[in-house]
Amino acid sequence: MAMVKIFRYRLRALLSTSLSPSPVHSRSFSSSSFENVGFIGLGNMGSRMANNLLKAGYKLTVHDVNCNVMKKYSDMGVSTKQTPFGVAEASDVLITMLPSSSHVLNVYNGPDGLLQGGGHILRPRLLIDSSTIDPQTSRKLSASVSKCTLKEKKDNWESPVMLDAPVSGGVVAAEAGSLTFMVGGSEDAYLAAKSLLLSMGKNTIFCGGPGNGSVAKICNNLAMAVSMLGVSEALALGQSLGITASTLTNIFNSSSARCWSRAFGAGLVFSRVSYSQELVYFPGVMQGVPSSRNYSGGFASKLMAKDLNLAASSAEEVDQRCPLTFLAKHIFTEICKDGHETEDFSCVFRHYYSGKSEHNS
């Protein structure tokens, strides 16, 4: 009996060892080498993100096409370079925050670009693009970067890696350091970059492989646009049929129509707005809303039109039927053509649906 027990014990041990899954060996990156950070694109968003990196103690090297902005940072004691490649040569990790796909491609592939028109040697171990661009461009650049060779291999970084990491939250969140980063690329690289990203934001979400951060961003903004159009249309129809938008908003707040744009919709119709605590559940809420400032500030209609154009192009690329995408794109393009491109995208309530203002005393 004792021999049988010993045999069974050894058999269980053998089976346990042989059936256990082999350990998965992943490439573990260290963020300890991110002492020198390059930043390219110091506009409304990029300048605020760069400032938060400075506050966090990172040593910055920057570049922007605006000479006045460059002088401002130089006067602050920040190292400035005349070309993107110059920034790369001084950086362990490099961040870009640019207006469009064409700007990003020029910074990477231009004659003075990060890749020097197809060069194969890079100093930065990690390149992070926080611009809102199409996923196809993000994926092509990621593939190009992965084919390059590091100038100096360190901390398990055998080759340079690129992350696409667009943000949500706008200028207010960029100023406050409360952005949300949607990140695509290598998960190990994402984990290594997380502390750096959290110096500029409060949330990071890993979205999967290269380009998926860009996918997440354009899908998020598509949903936001369609939602805003739906709420605006409902409020304007209600006004035309004799019910006040404020009454409808109260109904939306406590019914199945409750959504982000519904909460924001409280500001579509009031010249003065006081949010209840219940409504303040989404990021970036201020004392007033864009409609109380004649739709100044907020998320510009031209940026929404641009993002919807990215979504529409991506839908065509994969032959996905997206009728609301193309309708929303058309509406916001018309809003811009009518001279409202710099106004917050919620201005669609007034300028497309002819919604009426109501005073909330």
C-alpha cells in the first residue's frame, strides 16, 4: 500500500510538471533610461503636455515650426533644436503631438526627419506619437521604426519601438495633467512608458497592437459626434413641437437617453449653466460650458470634422458600412464652411438645427 501511494505521488508530480504550460518569455523593457525626453509639436496641446513633463522633472529637448514658441522655451532654459532629427539625437524617448497625418509623416520621413528619409540608426529607444491620425499611417510608421537599429542597446531594448498614444480630454485636461492616453503597440513598451504618460495624464488604456490607439481615438470621437447630433436633434425637435429643451434635458437625465452628450446638452441651450453634482461625471467639466461663451473654447468643429474624415476614410479602407459616420462628417464639414470652424462642436445645435437659447436663472 505504501509503495502504491509513493507511485501515485510521483505520477501526479510528473504529470503536473509535464502538463504545466511553458513560461512565456516576453521582452521586458525598463523605463530607467528615459532621462532625456524629446518633444516635437508645441501647440495648444503639446505645449501643455511638455510643461507637465518639465514639472515632473524630465530633461526636455524640443522642436516646433513656430520660432516664437521655440524662443519661449529657450528662454525657460529648455534645449531647443532646429530639426526633428536634432531632437532625436538628444533623446532617449521622443514624443510627437502634431495636427495631422501629413505633419507626422514629414517629421518622421522628411529630409530632416527622425528617420532621415529612411535612415536605419536611431538614438531614442521609444517613440510615442500622440497625434490624432489614421491607423494606417500609425501602423506603417511603427513598422518602419521596428526595422531601425538602436545607436546604443540598453536595458533589454534591442531595437527602437513606436507607440501610438492619442489623447482624450482637450486643452483643459492637457493643462491639468489629466489626459487619458489610448495606447497601441507593444504591451511591454506600453508598461515601460506608463509612468512617463502619467506625468501628463491620469489614465492610460492599452488598446492592443500598433495602430489600435489611433483606432480607439477616431472611434471615440465618432461616437461623441453622433451622440451630440442625436441629442441636439432631439432637443431642437422638442422645441419646435412646444416643449422646452430644459424639460427634455431633465427627462433625459433620468431616462434611457442619459449619455455624455445629454449631460453636455444641458449647456447647449442655457446662456448660464449650473451643473448639479449628478451631472458632473465626465472629465473636463468647468464652471461654464462653451455655449455660455458663445461656443468659444472646447473642442473645435474643425477638429471634429477632421476626425470624422479619418473615421470615414478608415471605414472605406476596410469596406465597413458606416452611414452615420458619413452623415456626421457632412454636417460638421458644412458647419465649418459656414464660418463656425473654431467654435465648439456643440454649436451644431444652434447653427445646424437652429436650436434656441433658454435662460437658466
